[in-house]
Amino acid sequence: MEKLNKKDKFNIFWIVVIYLAIALIITHGEFIFGSSTDWGFQHITFPEYFRMLFYETHDIFPDFALNIGGGQNIYYFAYYGLLSPIILISYLLPFIPMSFYIIFSTLLLGIISIYLFYKWIKGFNFSSTLCFVLTLMFAMAGPLLFHSHRHIMFINYMPFLLLGLIGVRKYFSNGSKWLMIISIFLMVMTSYYYSVGGILCLTVYGIYEYLKINDKFVLREFAKKGVAFALLVITGVLMAGVILLPVIYALMNGRGESFGGVSLLEALPPSINLEFLLYKSYSVGLLGIAFISIIYMFFMKKEKRFLGIVLSLLIIFPIFVYVLNGALYLDGKALIPFLPLYVLAIGYFLEEVLSGKVNFKIVFLTIIISLLWIYLEDNSLKLYFTLDCILLLLLLFLYEKFNKENIIIIPLVIISVLVCLGVNLSDSLVTLEDFGKQNDPLLEEITEDIAQSDKSVYRMAINLKASTQLVNHVDNIHENITTLYSSTYNTNYNYFFYDFNNNRASRNMFITSETKNTLFETLMGVKYLITDKKAPLGYEVWRQYGDYTVYINENTFPLGYATDRVINSDDYEKLDYPNDDLALIGNVVTDAGDYKYNSLVKEIPLNLNDGDKKNLIIQDYKDGYKVTVKNEAGGTLRVKLDEAAKQKIYLLRFTVEKPQSCSLGDTTIEVNGINNKLTCASWKYFNSNYTFDYTLSSNDNFDYLDIKFSKGTHYISKAELYSLNYDDFVNSFSDIDTFEIDEAIGDKISGSIDVTNDGYFNLSIPYDKGFIIKVDGKEVDYEKVNKSFIGFPIEKGEHKIEIEFKAPNALLGKIISMFGFGIFIIVLVYDRVSRRKVNG
């Protein structure tokens, strides 16, 4: 590494001060350094769960997350830090809350990144002043600080990427290989998603270094060096096999169908995609000078020309961004790993300017042609880029006249800091008050009390007015929840949740949120409900804790049960709504069986035209209604029911059509406090929620449907309403045989069951590959039953059942990692022997 002198250290110090000052400014004593978007949902709760699970099981390589999302392969959640070296360090610090550890560690990673970038950029023989400016621009880039408080994995690999860049330089300068290999390994372990872009960044930089040290390009020599370089990359990747192999399975099986993303054809046409490069947090996030710099590099020496061409192609041809985003959408966040190379390009351009070598004609023509292209395409950033270019031309003119480098340096520093401040102020941070509520120690006390008083295995729910951030949160190993928010997940469970009469209130299709659906809660064994709101039918007060009421439902399902009521899949497919949901309660649907389901519901006439209307117009549309609302606050409709809802569950469904344009907003309909949302048509995470389901129940009587429509035009092609007597519902599954669980921790569940008649066993854990199930010591085959869960035939009598989960590819991943580490050790020995020979 390059040695730093006193001025260099001084430069780094002041950049770090500015970096931390912005972090303080955006929190200004009222907010925690964490976004209300995803930070609390995922980046705190998942690492905290991984740590808690380790403390309980002492297994550093867990396979199963029983406590979250009904029980799932833990590698669905690996994106959030499973086996990350940064998170593993927290295992040694049980006395530090994970929220504070994450805040401290991400800020520290930013500071380390600043230091390493300065060390790397100094190796290009730039002046100390230019190193200061470039490192400041790197530190102030849109994503670096912003995603320290929002999406941590977007930037937490950056220190290892920078170490990798330094390692590439060492490899080409003296043949040292170890730093490059270990950097790639750590980068993959920290953020496997962004390691793809990171490895490509290292590869581009490797080609640059090759071209720099070789006057002539000889294809054979280039191929030979390229193969050797690729083997080092592969070694680092093999070392990370322990995370990559099981994650590959999870990615292939843990993502739902396309959600209105971009097609391949849409990603092909070239364009100047400034939003991939400039100003924003979900991009490289630099100033306009970055674009001018990479174009100007076309006219420099071959290695610089190569770098400029590659960096230009990444933003001009969106196909590259499309591929790096997993062929899902066009989002500049995929280019964040290339941030160091884009700043390097700025460095070369500024060096030309400050040395008086810049060709002003080329700069002027580059700016004019770029602006013309951008204005022809109606780019959203054209105004900012235009002002940026005008300012750059003015600065170049003034520098040419007065020859003072501060004319260039000071405006770049000030603008970089101001843009960074603006980007970070745009994030909605969690207030200290809300953070206190989300981490209320009383909730932990409640869950501990429940665990101490009830030693059985059950699920619980936390349904608070501000409980969204608790969707992945568990306080102890005995707390099992049905909710989940993860970008990858068990698709069987996600589909089942939204098919089973649950409302979809979020724009985000990845959230499996808490629900007031007493049918679902009963089926999933949600025995305890912690809430500061009213409870659905079936739940009675257990205890009061300040503002929180704990309810208990003694009629919920056990985690596993057996029954002889087995419905054939063909017969099941003939059932209409809502019987297709209700038939799954207390019965088992599989390819075998001949049980005939008898409906328990009664259809209720529903005519929205008869309701009391406010701020809306209702017209007939197909078999339903067209509802027009022009008021910003929305429109309301009150419909009287023909009968009071005493000990009844109402099942309401609106089939909606025609999502609105995003200029008008989402389509939302709320019924008795339960909300459904269809996202606007061009939203990149389009939720495809064309079926608005509402399960309405209360321990209090109600005889109205209070419906609220958002502003816009709502097309409801069909409206259906059914009622279900609660006692009939409970009696329908009163004769199931209960699986008595003796142990359920880590990757294993064991217990016993006394089966009344030959039939099927159903386990309310989402179906997946990787389970090993033994009945009375003999392994049995299992299948997917009830559309989502695990089931197998079982005979009459008493049985001991053992269930263990082994994540697919996990064992193979460990073997490949050991093989990779073996190669790494050989490389270390070879490097050491080679250095000894060189040194005599």
C-alpha cells in the first residue's frame, strides 16, 4: 500500500469529519441513524435473529428459521447478513443491542472505505490536493452515506472491494495474490448480490492495469494473464461456497413471479441514462463532471480509453444494468460497485485540467452533444445536468484565465457536500420516539411471560398501531410468528398467505404482514395476540400490560395434526370462493382421498348502490361497480348489513381491474379498518393485487360495512359477501388429532401423536425441499398438501415423529469452501516461497 504523509492523514481526517457531520445533521437529535424504509424491518431484525439463534443453538451454520414466516429455509434471508463477517463479529458482543451495533459498524465501514479509497487513489500519483478532492467526492457520493442508514448491503462490502482494488494493483506490480483472493471472499460473504458487480469492477480494473504495464497488446499473453486472474477470482468465490451454494437454491426457488418489471427488449435501446450515474442514492451518485470525464477519456492513452469506454457502456446501454439487477428492472443501484472507477475517471480528467493539458474543444463538444442527446430523450435529470455543465464550463474558463486550482477545487468540494446533504435529508429516518416504541422492553417482557406460562409450541402475533417495523422481529427463541418481509422467501407460503382471504395493504409484494384474518390466524396456530387495538373474533383477554392487551385463542390449530378427512385435489379444484379457503381448515388436500367437503358459508346480498355515499359516484360496471372519487381525501360509503355480525365472520371480496397510472396514485379500498391496495401500473414492484379480500370479525357486534375509496376511478367487476357462523367454524375441526411437540429449536422438531384413524399428517410449515421426516425412526416421503404445507400419510396408532431440515446445497457449499481454502493456502505458500527466491 502507498504510504501516507502528514498532509494525507490531515486530508483523511477532515473528510471523515465532514462525513460524520452530515450524519449528525440529518439526525439532529430527533432521529435515529436508520431509515423508516427497510432499516428497522430487515437490517436490524434479521441480524438480531441470527445472533439470537446462535446463542440458543451454538450452531454458526444454521439451516432453518422456525420462528419467522411460519418456518423457512434460513438462506432465504442470507441477503441480510447470515455468515457476514461484519455480523459474525456482533456474536462476540451480546451486551450491545443490534440496532446500535449496526449504526456503529456501518459508520465505521464508511470511515474505513474513505481511508482505503485514499490509499488506493494515491497510488495513481495524483497530488495530495487532488487525492483530497477525489476521496471527498467518493465519500459524498449519493449511495455511500445514504445506504448506511437505509439498505446496508448496498455499501457494506465497499471496504473489501477497495482492498480488492489494492490487491489487483499488487498482483500486477509484484505478483502478490493473497489480498485479491481474500478480498473477493470477504466481499461475497458480506453482500453476495453486490459482489457480482464488485468482481466485474475488479476485472475491469485488472484489464486496465494490464494495458497500463504492457506497451503492446498481445492476445496470447493477455489470455494467459486473464486465465491466471480468473483463477484467483474463482478461488475467492469457491471459498465463499458455504454461503453461495445454498443461496443459489434459495434464489432459484425463493422469488415470486415477475412483478411488472422491465422486459429484455426494453433494456436493449441505448440511451444516456444519467439516473444510473448522477446525483441520486440509488445510483453511482456523482456530479455531472463524472459523465464528462468518462467521455473525455476516449481521447486519452489506451488504458484510460479502455476504462472510459467501459464506464460509458455501463450507463449508455441499459442491458448491463438489467443483467446486474437479475433481469428484473433497470435500477442504477447495480452500478454502485463501480463507484471507485468512476471517481478515478474524474481524477484523470481533473489532472488534465490542473496540468493545463485539457483540450477545451473536446470538453465543449462533449457537453454540447451530450445535452442535445439528453434533451431529445427528455431525461428527468436534464435540468440539473445542464446547470452542472454550465458551471463546469465557467470554472474551466476562469481557471484558464487565472490559473488557480482552487477555482476548480473549492466549488467541487462545496457542491459535493451540498448534494450529499440533500440526498441524505431526503430519507425519512425513524424518530427517537418511534424507535423507542419498536424496541419497547415491555414487549420483550410480555413474550417472556407467555413463554414461561405456556411451554407448548404455538405462534403469536404483534398487531400494533405502529407494528410494521416488527414484521420480522422476535424477542426470544420461543416466539414464532407468521409475518415476514424479505426479498427472497418461500413462495409456497407467500402465495398461500395472499390466496387465503388475507388483505394486501402494502405496495411491497414481499411483505407478509400481520392480519386481522381470524381464519388464517386460527389455521396457523396463532394462539396469542399482543395488540393495542381490538382483537378479532375468537380471542379473549389473557392479561393487560399498560397500553398492550394480550389475547388468547384456545381454538387455534397445533403446529401439526392428523385427520382422516382427505380431499382429492381434483375435487378441491372444483370448489369456488370462499369454500376453496375454508376446505383447507381441518382437512388435508392431496392427490389421494375421497372426503366430500360441505360448505359452511351463507351468501349475503350486497348492493353498494344502497349505501350512504360521500364524495363519490357509483355506476354499474360489468357485474359490479365503477366508483369515481375526485376528492383528495377520498370518498366513503356505508352499507348496512341485513343481519348483525354477532359470532359471525364475514368474507368480502372485490375483484378490481385497471390499475391507475402512477401520476394518479395507487388504488386503495378500506373496509372496516382493513385496507387493500393495487399499486399504480408502472410501479417497478407492481403487486398484481386484483383481488381485494377482507375477513371481517369482531368480539363486538357490527351491522355496517364502512368503505373508504382513495381518489381515482375504481373498477370493481364483482363484489361478493359471505357469512360464516363462528361456532360452526370451530366445530369443523374439533376432532383432529394433535401433534404434541416435545422439542422445537434450531433445525429440529420432535414430538408424538395418537392417530384415531388412518389418514394424513399435516404440518403448518411451508413446503420446501430439505426436510428429513422420520416416523417411529423410519424416514418417510413427504409432499405438498393444502397448497402450501408439508404432509404425509399416517396410520392409526401412537407415533413418534422427528423432523429435521437440512438446507439444500449447504453441505456441498461447505465442502467447496474447504476446497477453496485449500487452494488459498497453496497460493499463500507459493507467494511466500516466490518472495524468498526474489529476495535471495
